[in-house]
Amino acid sequence: MLDDLLEWVLGVILEGASEAAGSQRFPMPVRVLLAGILLVFYFGIAGLLFGVGIVSESTGLVILGTTFFVGFAVLCAHKIRHRRKHR
């Protein structure tokens, strides 16, 4: 029950922050703050997966953490490159 509630709350927060960070309706400092919060959250999850994989000697978790980190870094680079082209 509690895990479902936590999943729902995090989903709402992350979806809202993601959409607000890309919206022109919010001032730039708010968008930068939201993007920073998302960056810290996703890199924290990737670091947690990577760290737990190393401690528990689980190759799957290390690969998952690395893949999550690289995938999010590629997504960020794509968004930045796409944003610069449209200016």
C-alpha cells in the first residue's frame, strides 16, 4: 500500500517537474531549478544502482546503473543540442 502511494507521488512530482522544466510558462530560474532537481534525482538513482551492484557483486546491477547513467546523459545532451538549434 505504502509503496503504491510512494510510486504515485514520485510519478506526479517527476512528471510535473519534467513538464515544467520544458515549459515556457515558468520563469527561467524555476525551470533551471527543476531541471537540476531532476538531474540530481536520476543520477542519484543510477549511482545507487551502481553502488549496490558493486557492494553486492552483482554484475546485472552494475550494468543497469551504468546504462541508466549513460542513457540519461545522452538524453540530456540531446535535449541541450535540440534546444540550441531552435534558438
